Amino acid sequence: MTGDLIEIALRENQLQQAMYRFGFNILILSVVLSLLVAAMVFAALNYVIVRPMLRLRTNMLAFGDNPEDRSRIIVPSNRKDELGEAERELRDIQSELANLLQEKSRLAALGLAVSKVSHDLRNMLTSAHLISDRLTMVNDPTVQRFTPKLIASLDRAIEFLSQTLKYGRAQELPPSRERLTLKEIAEDVVGNAVVQASSRIVIYNNVPGSVLIDADREQLNRVLTNLVRNAIQALESRDAGGDLERRLGHHQGTAPGFGHTD
């Protein structure tokens, strides 16, 4: 600050060596710091992203080998980020898929059992059909009355079992629609139901003879038969005795349609 000029004289080789040492030390320090930072970044990425992704991949591969094994469904962590949400979504998808596959296996086993039972049952019904044909030769009014209905019912049962065996499941054919007299079909259904019903139950067919419908005869017969059979079973399960007949008789002639289910 006084304005004096100060000159310093150094040996050039010594200054050069000192600068080399300083640069080398800086290089070593930079490498060490870089390795340290890289190791920390790698550990953080491995813990935060790589390991969870490997866990998801391993679980999906293991689950894909046997989707029906519920023990292979991923157990999500408590993470609140996107990976935690992905784990929870994957768990839901795997659970739903495992349920569907188990249900499919049960249905396949049930279908196989039904196919075997249907095959044997069709053979038994065929034998019963042959025996029923012989009943037509019996000169008994009651036998002559019920034998055609029995044969028709056996024909429908054999045809239904044949369709089940053919398609592996109960497959409805396209409806064969036609103009039908509802009273005639109702009379056929009631006539078959009378055989199953006990003496406590009285069934009336109050369908007007002028009622015409556009429907498939076999499908409508099946629907009405199921309805009447369910009504009979419901009435027979009650311990009503004569009171049941009194109530059925009380509605005689007033209920619309056919039959009475109190």
C-alpha cells in the first residue's frame, strides 16, 4: 500500500512440482468424492426404485407360473408413493384373477361330473321310455291317460340331456315361436303336476280358452312346469292340513291364470 515494489524470486522447478502435487491431490479428492456420491446415489436408487421393481417382476413371474396359487399373490408394502400404489393394484388384480381361475376349475369339474351323470341318466331315461311305450298296450283308462304325458316328459328330458352332452353345457336353442293356446299348455302342465302333488293340494286351470300367445312351446312348458313344481313344494312344506284345502277352495274360480298357490 506504500507503493513499494516487492519482487520474489523462486526456483521454477520447485514451483512446478508444488503445482503438480496440488493438482494430483485435487484429482484424488475429486475421484474419492465422486465414488462416494455415486455409491450413495446407487444405494438410494437401488432401495427406492430397483429393489421394488425387481420384487414386482419376481412376483409377477412366480404368479404367472401358477395363477391359481393364492400364496403367490403379492403382499403390498406400506409405501405411499406410486410403487406402493402399483403393488396394491397388482394385489387386487392377482386376487381377482385367482378367484376367476379357481371358479373356472370348479365349473370345469362340475361340468365333467354333469356330463358323466347326464350320460348315465340319458341311458336310464331311454330305458324308461321303452318301458313307457309298452304301457300304451295296457287297457287301463288311468294308464292310457297318463302314459302319453309320461312319454312326452321323457322325450323332453332325453332331448335336453342330449343337448347337454353335445355342447358340454345346457345351451338353449333359438326360440321356435308359434301361436299357441295358453289353456292347452296349462292343461298339460297341470296334468303332469297332479301326479306329483299330494291329495291336500288342488290345482285349477282357470285360463280362458280364447287366450292366444306367441311363444316357444317347449320353453314355455318348462317355465310353467318349474313354477307349478315350486308352488307344490312350497305348499307341501307347510303343515296346514285341511285348512290349506279350505283356502284353496275359497279362491276357486276367482284367481287369474292357472293353479293356486296360497
